Amino acid sequence: MTGKKIDNSKNASGKSASVKHDVPQSTGGAAQTEYANYPDYTSYPEFADPIARPRYTGLATFLRAPYTTDLSDVDIGIVGVPFDGGVTNRPGSRHGPREVRNQSSLLRLHNQATGVSPHSLCRVADIGDAWVPSPFELEASHACIEEYFQRINAAGVIPLAIGGDHSISLPILRALTDDVPLAMVHIDAHCDTGDDYMGSKFHHGAPFRRAVEEGLLDPKRVIQIGIRGSVNDLDVWKFSHDSGMRVIYMEDLHKRGVEDVLAEVHRVVADYPCYISFDIDSLDPVYAPGTGTPEIGGLSTLQAQLLLRGLAGLNTVGADLVEVAPPFDHAGLTAMAGANLMFELLCVLALNQAAKSQLVAPTTE
Ligand SMILES: [Mn+2]
């Protein structure tokens, strides 16, 4: 898959791709003189022009996109979900959104490999965090997350969520699924279709079992990629297999290669409305040590980039990237990988959204 013939001069709404974010005027004096030649210094010019100011300055929004709470002016909303009350072992991904925001200031405007310029195709904004007012109550927190994403969905905004542990995908799916169960591309070291654990049905090892039981996912349109690691029960992912999900173990991906697996992704998902869920623990711990349940023998960052780029042409309705746990990270490696893969997700969401608006041709081949 390669992006080609992309008209970046328009976006999915046909309107300007720029979402302005006003900041207070300078109080004058030296600062005013210093910035006198800036044509637009009351907004954040780095969004439109990444070299207008150094990328390490300013507020660390996702990908330096403008922050807004006005969803009427947004096509794709990048949203943090700082909640990790569903982890079964090492916590910390509640700190994920903030660190991914920080590392994402490294990213630039254009995807060199595919030619996609997501900020030009769609109006992209950082729309803040899903507010979780009672983080010690798992199901109440999920209800709050669901309500937040219902507002996003009602506004016609495509969400790109940054977790948070993987339990957050369940309330997001509850908010996004209408009458028809969704298809899903799920990249992870674990199927996350486990059963109850220590008295809870809603931990981060079970969201997709619950989603099938609740009629949110069509298991025959679900493909899970990168599965591996030691288990306590060889039948731990029995639900995935019995329900008809396609499970691509890491060893299968290694043998078959990314392109062959992507062809199967497109066969399984076809043109059904599709959610993408990317767990950072799908990456090998050499690339992503900062996560709760690392498993060796995982994806390289390049394999993950190629997999995500290959999702162009799908009928995507949203995506998440979860389980970045900064307390276990080293030198920001995991958050940096997460930020780069968030950019790949944004590119594919923007391209697919623009294709739906018939601004660009779908790029599957
Ligand atoms: Mn997971």
C-alpha cells in the first residue's frame, strides 16, 4: 500500500483544515517587539508551520494540534483517556496520555512513506482528556468514558484515543457501536478475550470478550495480530477461536510477513465499519519497555508502522492506542514509539475519512 494522488488542499469537510486556538495577547513591552513580525502570534502557528517555532516550545498537545473543546469544528479528535483501573499487574498507563503528548511534539506534518498529510486532509484537534471523576470505581469510570465518547460520536467526530489501559476500549466501543456490531483490527501481544479475573469482568485482559457478549463487535470480522507470550492456560484465548475471531500469532506473522497478513486483514474486515485497537505491548520490549505486561519476541516499530499503513482503505470509525506506562519507561522510548504510531493511526484515519468524502481514491491494491 502506498498513498498516491492525494489532494491535501482539501479536507473531509471541504473547509479550512486549520482549527485556531486563541491564546492571551502579549502584555506588550519587549515581548511585543520581539514578536512584532509574527503575522499570527495570537494562535499556535506550529500546527500549520512546524518550523515557525521550535517544537519543544509551547503547550504539549497531541502532535501539536490545536486544543479545542468545540467539536463542531473537528473531523478527528485526539483524546487522552488517563485511566488504568483495569490493569491486572503493573499500573501506570494513567500517565500515558501526558507523556505521549510530550513525545508527540517530535512529529512533523507529512508521512514521508505514504505521502499523507493528515492535518491537511482533516481538521485534527487535541480535544483534551476523558474526565474520570471517580478513578477507584472501575465500572463507574467506564460509564464516564462511554459518556464522553458518546458526545464525540454524536458530534460526528472520529476519535483517536490514547490510553490508559486496554479496559478503556470497551466503553469506547459501547459509545461508537450503533445497531451493527463493528469489525476490528486488534494489534496486541494478548487477545484480551479472557474471562473474569479476581472478581471483575472488566479488567484489561477481557474487553473484547465483553464487547462480543454485548453485541458491540462481530467476532467473525475481528482479526488479532501479534499474539504471544507465556500463559497460565493453553486455552486462555479459547473465546477468540470459538467465537470466530481470526488470531494471528506472532510466529505466524514472522513466517508470513506483513503484506500477507494485511491481505487477510482486508478479507476479514472488508468494508464493514471498523475500529482499530493498538496495544503498545504488541511491540517488542526493546522498543516499548514501558508497559504493564511486556512480552519478548514482538513487533518491531517498522513492522507496526507497515501494519498500520496497510489499514488504508478500511471503513474506519475510530482507533485507540493503549498501555503506554511511563513509570516503567526508559528515556521516553515507549511514549515516543506510541507517539509515532499515533501519527500513523492519524494518517490512516484521515486518509480513510477523506476517501469517504471522495477527496482521494482509496489506496488498497
Ligand atoms: Mn491489550
